[in-house]
Amino acid sequence: MRSLKNQILILMLGSLVLLAGSFLGVLGWYMKGDVVASAIIKARTDLATCGEIIDVTYPGLWSVKEGHLYKGPTNISLNNDLVDYLAHLTGDDVTLFLGEKRVATTARGSNGERAIGTNVSNIVAQTVLKEGQTYIGDANVVGQWYHTGYAPLRGENGDIIGIFYVGISHAYEQQIIIRSLYTMGAIGLALTILVALLTWFFIQKVIVHPLHNITLGTRDLANGHLTQKIKVSSAKEIGQLEDAFNQMVEQIQSLTGKFSGVTGSNLDYEPAESNFEGATDQLPLSPLNTAGDIGEAGLPKGLNEATYGQIVQFLQANRRPLSAEEVGEGVKLTRVTVRHYLEFLEQSGVLKSEQKYGTVGRPVKLFSPL
């Protein structure tokens, strides 16, 4: 069964992944519309800009001479330097048509050669050559779809003799969207990891550790340690659980006191030091492997025989210097409870202790078998 911490993390990460996926999907949808609108605006602007550059570079009117397209005295047919220069400036495909046929172009066919001599699409020919209007929109260019701009080229008498074209590939549009989504996805992943780490530390501090302390306190109570209350610092709900546990401890202490008064047993309170000394007298100094051979009568007030045997077994299995916290983790009891037993074993001559000083924090007391 998964721990509460893991279940919360899985639920949170699943929610974040679902949210991020939905966000990227919606973002991609809106970006597509924005990119298409931007491409159309770019096509219209580049069409006008490139037309101005041609007019400045090659003064004169458009004309047809001996089946070739001229601008002033310059032959434009097969002038690939011009279309390559304009394509370099704008990043677009650029083509000059004489009638319906390409005479200078950056567009290439499936064989990788310039598509010289190929025809413009029918819808563009109808709009530009016959109706004399500028065409802005999608068009199939040599087998690929582009956001395009087509403008008519007029001769000296105003007759339409050709077309000037710029186009932005749909593949370029998709590259922009994918690149943007990858960037947003990377940022989202980094934020998800950060949120997961912060949540893990929060759960560990506010939920897991307090519940762990309450669990250890409950085990102490089950082993007969009725005087050990717990103190946790956590959320309101867990704090209420702490209060309920401590109230239960107080009630059990009260009932135990009443029961002791009625029976006249030896459970009346005696100073801890005198009991401790008496127990030490009853238990002779012995090595760790025989330390478990002691009855309830040989233990000081407040120590439980079952818990004592559990701690001794753990020490026998781990014959090395150990702190109270390490032993507590091993036997699933609180550090404070375990420390009472370790100090009793030290007084009994079974263990010896030494202070270990680290670079940071308080020194740690280690207990070693004799």
C-alpha cells in the first residue's frame, strides 16, 4: 500500500501534468490563429517592400521583349540573383512570372531544381491576371502550401503582363508553433519539478513527521509508558489529533492513579533516582548478550520489560556505537523513551557512552557495548 506522502505527490503531479497538457493544447490552438494572421500581414508587407526595392534597383517600366520579362532595360527572366537577394532579406519564397509562367524563382520542385517554367495556380491566375487584383491568402506552390501574396505587373499601357509573388511556408508556421510549445513545455516541466520538491518538503514537515511522532507516542502508550506526551508543530487538524492523544494520556494516567490507590499496590510515585539506584543494585553488571535476562522487578519505575527486551535485542544485533535516535528508529519508539533504557543499561555496566562532536549542531551521545 502506498504511503500518504506518495499518494499526495502522485495526485498533485497527475493534476499538474493534466493542467500543463491542457494549457499547451489551448496555447497551441490560439497560437496557430495568431501565427496565420501574422503570416498574412508579413506577406502583404513583404510584397510591398520587395516591389519598392525592385523599382529602386531597376528603374523603368515592366515590359516583354522577345519572350523575356524586362524591368526598364534589364532582363529579369532567369535573374535568380534578384529573387535570391529578396528571399534573403525577407525569409520568403520569391517569384517573378511572365504571364502564368515562372521566369525567376526561389521555389524548387521535387527534384531540387528551380521551378522555372511552371505555372501559377488557377485561382491566382484568375484573381491577378484576369481581374487585376492583389491576391493574399493560401495557395499551392509547387506542391506545398504557403501563405502568399501575389501582385500584378503592369506594362506601359497598363496591361497586366506578369505577377510578382512572395510566400511563407506552412512548415515555417508549424516550426514556430512547435518551438514555442517546446519552450513553454520546458518551463512548465521546470516549474512542475520545483512545485513537486516544495510540496514534498511541505508534506514531510507538516504531515509525515508529525504523524510519525504521534505513531511512536501511540506505540509507547501501548507498551505501558503512560507519562510520555507528544509535542508536534503542524497544521490545525494534526494539532487537534495531538491534543486528543495527550488528553487520552492524561485520562489513562488518572485512571492508573485511581487504580493504584484502590489496590494499595506499589505503583505509588517514588523519586526516580531512588528507584533507579535500587534497580541498579538488583541487576549485576553483565555483558550485552545477557542483558535481556532481567524481570520486571529489576527495572526502574516507568520502564517496561517488553520494551527493554526489544531494545536489548536491537543492540545485540547492531554491536556498534548508536545514538538514542538511531535506536528509536530501529525499534519504532521515540528518542526520549529509548534514552531512558540506554541510560539504565549504561548505569548497569552493559553500555558505555561518549559525546561525538560534529562540525554543525549539538554533540550527539553515542552508546557502545562493553
